[in-house]
Amino acid sequence: MNRTARIVLAALALLLVAVATAVGAPAERGRERMAPVAASHQPQSDEDDGAPTAELLDRLVDRLADVGISTDAETIAGLAVDHGVGGALRLLAWADASGMTTDELAAMFDSGMGWGAMAKEIGGDLHPGLGSIMGNGGGPPDHAQGHGRAGAPGQQDR
């Protein structure tokens, strides 16, 4: 191999390393956009002042009522302290669907079991997603506002 070929090969290798580094490292802008998403999956506590606002709690109570789950803002806020807002909603929805209490479900989760594993063990129509409650849909497929799980986009049989 002559000298020119080695220089060209070395330059291409350096270019490949630079491109791989740029593609592999998340951009600062991407980190900033993802921070709220990551925070939404963390338990809410008084220490980090990340407790749900009264406005959010009222909206959550209304959304749950729309799908037939009766609760209050204090219950959601209490569950959100240890399980985050999404976890609180999931506990309430699953308690309603399974006949178990939120305490029983929380104990399963706190023992190290994930939401998906819990859904499989409990059985029934439990699934980790909360889009049917929080989205514009809600509840059963004939619900006036949305699709329900079976009729959600991407879920139809083809």
C-alpha cells in the first residue's frame, strides 16, 4: 500500500470516528427536551417541590371520572408521592379493573415487580398504557370522545 492510500484511509477512519461520535452523543437540545419526560416518570415528593398542581389534580379527577373511576385529588396526590403521577393513575385504574386495592397493587410494585409483569400476573384487560384515560379517547371503544384500546390507531386488524 503506498503512502497516499494510507493517508486517505487514515482520513476516512478519522472521519468515521467523528461522525459516529456526533451521532452517538445526544445533543444538548435533545437533553433539554427530554428532561420533562424523564421527570414525569419520577415519583413526586415534597422535597423536590414536584407535587402535582391543584389544576392538574382536578383535571386528573375529571379524566378518571370520564372513564368511570371515582376518586379525589388528595388520593391521587398521596399516591403520586411514592409512584409518580402516572403510577398513581395506573394504580387507580388497575384497582378499578381488577378489584384489588391500590395498596395491594402498590405493594406488588414496591416489591420490585414492573408494571408489565404485574399486568400479566393480575390478568384481565390491564395494560401499562394510560392513553385511554389521559388522551382524547377514554374507556370503551364506543366512548363518545375516542377510540378505546381496541380501536386505537395502529390496533385495528387488517
